[in-house]
Amino acid sequence: MSTHGLSPRSPGTALPVAALIGLGAAAYTAWVLEVVLSTGLNPIETYVSELAAQDQPLGGLFRATDFTAGMLVFLGGLLALLRLARHPESRRSWTVAGWAGVTLFGAATAADAWLPLSCAPTVDPECAARETAGLVPATHQAHAVSSSLAMTGALVGIVALTIAARRYGCFAPLARYGPVLVVLELLATAWTLSAIALFTAGRGTWALGAGQRLQVMLVALWLGLLAYSVHRERRT
């Protein structure tokens, strides 16, 4: 039987979910390679996605790691949802919403890799001007949509599964440390969105890159914590 509204203990399902989410979290931090690789982009001022722009020398590498991260997390979230679907007595709203958010995040992150920016607007004034005038490829707009969906999914997953962990008495590591990551993620998201709005209005970058890198790093840390929690308790 289920415990506190979650799936029965099932190593056969939980271990693959934990592995997929954990590996996805690791791949999602591939952008830290910019510390040792020469990208030519200032991490304090530039979008993380500009590392994967088509005109960047290492763009192919970062697109590949984004796609890998997205697919791994997507498969992990989907497997967890399928497990819940097979056990109706185990479904609870926060749990389902959380895993749905994780799955959306994975799918949209994978889509990002296929919808790269053509150039880097924060460092290339000509690129920024073309973007403002709508003279860039349609992938710029599509990328903005997929990125927004990815972060929406991440926020839904982070908040909902953290609430589920505390409300349903499961995933002890997530229940303990998740709330701190939720608060930090919301603050980092507010910083990032504010900086993007100011940049779009032509008022500078306001350390946009630092805020966004903190935002995505916190997502990766939370995913790692989720993977550890699933592995430890052998349930989804």
C-alpha cells in the first residue's frame, strides 16, 4: 500500500528515476566549463544560452549538453508520472503537479538545444539591434518561449514536490533542505527577470549572467537533491 499518498516503495522504478534525474542535473551544470574553456563571453553579463549560440565556437558542445540534460530529466519525470498513473491510490495533487513540472522542464530544456540563438545579443550590439527590430531568425522567439516553459516547469516542480515532501512526510532530505532552495530559487528568478527587463529596455545588463547562472545552478542542486531523496527512500 502507499504511504502518505505516495507510490509504494519500488526500487525497480525509483532507482532509474533517481539515476536519470541525477545524471540530468549533472549535465545541466555543463555551463561551468566556461571557467576552464575560452568562450569569450563574460559570465557576469551574458545569458547562459548565449554559450550555445550558433555563432559561438563551442556552441555545439553546449547545445549537446543541454539536450542531454533535458532528455534525461524528461525521461526521469515521465517514468515517475507513469508509476503514479499505475497506482491511482498513490496520487496526490502536489506530487503529480511536481513531477509534471519536472517533466515539462526536461522537455523544454531539450527543445532549447534545437532552438539556439543565432548570435549573442548581450555582447554583440548588432545582434541586439537586429533582435529588437525583429530581424533575427524565428528561433530567437521560439527559444524565448521554450526557455520560459523550462523555467516555469522547474519552478512548478521545485515548489510542488518540496511541498509534497513536507506535507506527505516523504523524501526527508528534500523536506529538510528543499524550502531553502525554493526561497533562493525564487530570489534568483526575480533577479534574472528584473535584469532581463532592464536589458530589454536598454538600461544595461545588471549582472544578468550572474543572476541567471545562480538560477540554473539552484535548479541543478534541487534536482540532485530530488534524485538523492528518491534513491534513499526507493519511491517516486
